[in-house]
Amino acid sequence: MSSTPARSTDPVEGGAGPRTPPDGPAGSPESPGPASAGLGRKFWLLFTSSTVSNLGDGIGRIALPLLAVTLTRDPVLVAALSSLTFLPWVLFAIVSGALVDRLDRRKAMIVAQFVRTVVVGLLTAAVLTGHAAMWMLYVAAFALGTVETLYDNAVHSLLPALVRRDQLEKANGRVEAASVVTDGFLGAPVGSALFVVAAALPFLANSAGFLLAGALLLLLPGAYRTEAVPGRPANLRREIGEGVRWLWNHRPLRGITLIGTLSAGMNQAAMAVLVLFVVEVLRLPAAAFGWFALASGAGGVVGGLAAPILVRRWPRAAVMAVAMSVSGLGFTLIGIFPSTVMLVAASAAVGGSLLVWNVLIMSVRQALVPAALFGRVLGVIRTLLWGLIPVGALGGGLLAEAFGLRTVFVISGSVMLVLMVPLCRVLWRYRVLINTLDGSGTIDT
């Protein structure tokens, strides 16, 4: 899986550089301007580009395995495609974050989109000419995953420069909800339908989507590069170390990151065997699995849009705690009371709570991490998350084999609920900082 008392004027331990007033994100290259209800033209340009890109991702994600099964029926060779999509996050997330902190983030995103356009375009040509081979799919999957680490880090690093700090949840919620709709709901059926017409069509649409997304970013005005320290030569190793040390020294984000990573691993343990739970425990046809995924996606859309509303009504730290609790409780109930109705309800609730968590924790990071370090810090966090996800999936399979499918959900949910104890301690201890998203405040020991 992978967010008002009086403020303190003491600087945040682990922070760096001057702080901006509360109406603008820390380290923004440009001030988003005076307070207004709307998110502004710059945000909507980024939003449109990101949404088009996510639709392309969704189409490509279903098209690659569909093409693979026309080339081989070896399950190991087909499954290897999935590994090659998340492996770059483990290998390159921190390096990509360091590059994002060096480069103009808008230009980095444009280059990334055009590289993706070329990669998928070459694969399209291979399919059209009948020369597609499995090694080409592997190269494309790994290349696209590697470029995505740069693009995704740049998107989250750029967004705080386009909106005010008090608009972060609203902006992140819109982006996350649109991602669920395009990548989750639309991408798979559109990609499948295009593939039925002609195998090359989904790849052509994928490539065109990346090209359009990059072209839209050309319309985004302004420079979005953080200022380098004068007289300090570039050193990738030193820069990565700065990001690691900043996160480690920032006690609230360090604690939330470690707890969130463990929770994500338990979430993946349950999700990895969900399709087996549907078939073997509920005795439903395999095709029914898609309906539970749909329920989770629908909950995610609601959660993404509801997150900014919830933090206007209740303290951010409290909403974050409840979101984590709902996820743990949902998995536990699925294991204890297995039924179709329970799985639909719990899937929607877990999907919604995860999106609320994702929106709030990203907003907290964007507000508290200095802009000059954001890419590197996010890269460290993503490396931890993506590194534990396959471990969690394997653990879920081993637990299911040893104790049964229902036990996996009970254990996963129970561990997530136990993790609520240290999470609530961190959220309560640093509630002033988290509830106000203010760059000032004492982080005591």
C-alpha cells in the first residue's frame, strides 16, 4: 500500500534549504499564484498528459501478454514478462530519482515519453511485418519499465510546482482517480478489443498515446529544474546518499515508509492468491475474478476523489490511520467470512482505502521533502516498496500451500492491523506536522 494545533517555528530535522510560505510547495520553481478554487491551467495540462499516458500504459499492459501467448505457451516465458516490468524499479528507481533532481522535470518527462514512443513503435513494426519474437517483448518490457521509473518520479516531483500546498490532496486525488479509470478500467478492454481486430493495433495505439502525452507537455510553460549547489560538481553516488540520509533522518517519514512498506508486502501476499481464492474457495468460474477487480477499481476511484474531502472534515493523520485500518480489516473479514458478497464489499472498501492512503501519503511527501531532494527520496521509497512486493507475493503462495487460502487473508489482514499500533504512534507524535503539511515544526526524539 504503498495522510490544527498551533505551529512551531523550529526547523524540521532532516530538512534542507529555505522554506516557502504556506501557500506554495517547498522549493517550487514557480509560485502557483494567489489562492483560488481551481487547480489552474498548468495542472490540467499535466493531468491530461498523465491520463493519456496511463491509458497507453493500460493498453500496453494487456497487449504484451496477449502477443506473448501467440509466440509461446511456455508459462515461465510468459510470466517472465511480468518480472521484467517491475525489476527496473528495484534496479533504477534511486538512480532515476537522482537524475530527476538534476534535470528539468518537464523536459525529462517529454524525453521519457518520446523514448517510449520509439520503443513501442519498433515493436509495432515487428508485429506488422511478422518478425515479432519473445526476446523483443523482453527488451521492450524492460526498456519501458526503466523509462517509467524516470517518468513517474518526474511526474510526482513536478506536481507540487503547479499547485498550492493546500491543493496537493485535490490534485493527487484527481491524478490517482484518472489513473484507475484509464489504466484499470479502460486500458484492458480497449487493448483486448484492438488486439482481436489486429495484433499490431494496441501497440500502435500505445505508441500514439505516448507521443500525444509528450506533445501535450510541450505546451506546459516554465522551467522546473532545482538549483544546483554553486561550485559543487555532480556526483551520482553522493547525490543518492543525500537522498537516503535525508529519509533516514526524517523520523516521521522514515517510520511511515517502513510501516507502509511492510503493509504493502502483506497486501501483495493476499492479492497474489486472490484469483485462487475466487476459484477454489468461492467455487466461482475464473472469469468472475474480473468483477472483483472491477469492484476494487470502483472503490479506488471513489477513494481518490474523496481523499481531499475527508481531510477537510477530519485531521489528516486520523484519516491515514483509518485508511490503513480499513485495508487490514477488509482482508481479515474476507478470510473469516468467505462469500461473494463479502469479497465484493471488501474489495471495494480496500480499493478505496488504498487510494485514500496513496493520495495522502504522496501529498505529505510532496509537502515535507525539499524539492531538490524529492526525486531521490521518492526513488528510495519506491525501491523499498517494489523490492518487497515480489517477496510478499511469494510469501502468500507459501502460506496458502502450507495453511490454506483463507489463512493467507486472515494473516495478511491481521498483520496489517497490528502494524496500526506503530503507525498510530508515529501519526500521533507528529500530528502537528502531518495535519498542517507545514514545513516547520519540531521533530523530537
